[in-house]
Amino acid sequence: MRAGYALDGGDGCIADARHHAVAFLDRARADHRMPVSARTRDLAQLVVSELVTNALKYAPGPVLMELRITAHAVDVVVWDSDPTVPAARPADPDRIGQHGLEIVKAVAQELFTEQEPVGKRITARIALSDPLSGDTAGMPRGDALKESGH
């Protein structure tokens, strides 16, 4: 299951992106009986918020968001027009702001960036199961990317 959204960058755009993510995951759970936990829903909203915020802040032009779900994970994919690959900054407890990529890296199972002919595509993969609960859905972290060809 997948869905794509064009985000205009206007007021409320980030909130709209979060709402799209929740609606998508609720549909996956209700219509396709996917095991979407409250934790996964919360993490997806956080990742969407951080990635869309960064795209709107650093890239001119439109932002596209795609959500994809499999039996093991949900992918949050954000495309923007800036080809610069972002890098998480070193930890600094005195820094105010600019922790978005650090946050995404901390909560995502996988995070990768693909440069496109125009811009870049950032994908954050969030496990449907809670690795802290011992429920790993039977798949080691790296195997999900191998299956998808990344």
C-alpha cells in the first residue's frame, strides 16, 4: 500500500503532512489489517514532521511526500528540490534547534538519501513492531532494505 502527497509549503503544511500520515496508517490498519501500533503512528508523525520541516526550510519549491507500508515497516519518503545531502550535526546539548535529522536517525530503523536528477529523496523506514518489546516481526534490521533493493 502506498500514497503520495504534494505539499504546497503554505501555513499548516506540516500539520497536513502529519494528518496524511495518520490517515494512511489508520487506513492500513483498518482496511488491510496491518499491525500498526500507536508507537509506529507516533514515530511516523514525528518523522514526517521533521523531514517535511527540513525540506520546507532548506529547499526552494515544492515538497512531495510518499508513504509506503509493508508487513514489516512503513517508509516515509520526502522529496525536495535541493540536491544537497543533509548530515546530522555532532551532538551539542547547548545547541538550540537543528536536531531534526538526529531525531529521525534515532527513531528510524533505516535512513537513506538518494540524489535525483533534480533534488533528493530521503527515506526513513520505521519498523511496525516495537524492537524494545521483543517483537521484531521476524526480520533483522538490514533485511528489509535488502528485500527492497536498497
